[in-house]
Amino acid sequence: MRTNFSKDRIRDLAIESALIVFSILFAFSLNAWWATQQEQREVRSMLEKLHGEFELNSDRLAFRKASHVKTRNATSTLLSLAGPQAALSLGEDSVRILIWESSSAWSFDAADGILNSILSSGRIGLIQNDGLRSALASWPSVVGDIREDEMESWRVMNDQLIPFLDRHISWRIAANLIDADAVDDGLFSDDLTALFSSREYENLLINKLFVENSILGYYEEPEALIENILQMIEDELD
């Protein structure tokens, strides 16, 4: 009886041990499954937020590019006017509007709060797509290139164009474009002959045109990058 009892006891202990091991392994597997599910939900939520942020960037980039194109075109039109008579043939108000538009500077205001949070926290490592991770990581430097050229456009405007124009023309029409009753007709001369006879103004416009074309060249890369990022995110979410 002692031998039979011992064999039965050993068998029971073996079964109990197997059940304990199975329970532990099952618990580990369940925890791993749950952690995977949580990670997948976090990644999906992160991708959805990034998709929204880059859709916003797409809209902002298109809007700001249109502003630069308007400034570039105004500058190019002014440069095409050969001398004061050709300039005034457009009509004084039209010419002054072009002068105002060519003297503008713009900045791309990128939406990057979500991406910056993901990059700084290291959560970008949760994204399995290598191409998407690389594209997202490159975005800040691409935006930095645009901002560097746009800062040059602001410098040309503030340090060169505006001071020169302040000495040669009235900003009356520019003020009235913002508020129709801002400035009444005054006694100051509206003669634009000196402006369009100035070699200095021609060179300022050439510099401005060069800067605006350079900026628009830099806009091509973020346009393509945004399109690529949005497509890869959509593929991951499908």
C-alpha cells in the first residue's frame, strides 16, 4: 500500500506541477497578447493623429506656397516693366498693389506638436515600417531648410525693400487695401517716375525674385514628403 500510495502521490504531484507550469505559461502568453494588443492600439492611435497633423501640414504648405507664388509673380511683373512709362501704363493703383505684393514675406507654420512628442519620447520606435520612421524623422530638417530661406526673404524685406520704398513712395494704397477709409487722398506727390528709374530698385527686385524662386524650390521636397508620409500611414491603417 505504501508503494501504491507513493506512486499515486507522485502522479498527482506531476499533474499538479504540469498544471502550475501550464498556468504560468498561459498567464505569460495572455500578458504578452494583452501587451501586443495595447501596443497595436497605441500605434494605430499615433498613426491616426500623425495623419491628421500631416493633412493639416499639406493644407498649410499649399496655402503658404500660393502666397510665395503671388509675391514672386508680382516681383517678376515689376521687373518686366521697362521704365516709368511702361510701369504707369498699367495704372497707378495696379502698380502700387504689385509693389506691395512684391514687398511681402511669408513663413510656413508647420504643425509638428504630435510628431515632436513622438520623436522626443522615443515612441517612433513602435512604428514597424522602416520607410515611414525614416520619413517622419526627416521632416524637421526639411522644414528647417524652408525656414532658413524664408528668413532670408524677411531680411530682404525688412532691411532692404521696405526702407528703400519708404523713401520713394506712399503706402496709402496698401493701407486702403486693408481698410478702405484708412487714409484719405493727401497732398504728397504720387509720382512713381523716380522709383522706376532707379537701378537700385531694379537690383532689389532681382534679389527678391531670386530669394522667392529659391524658397519655391525648397517647397517641392516637403510636398513630396507629405504625400509619401500620408500614403504610408494610410497603408499601415488599412
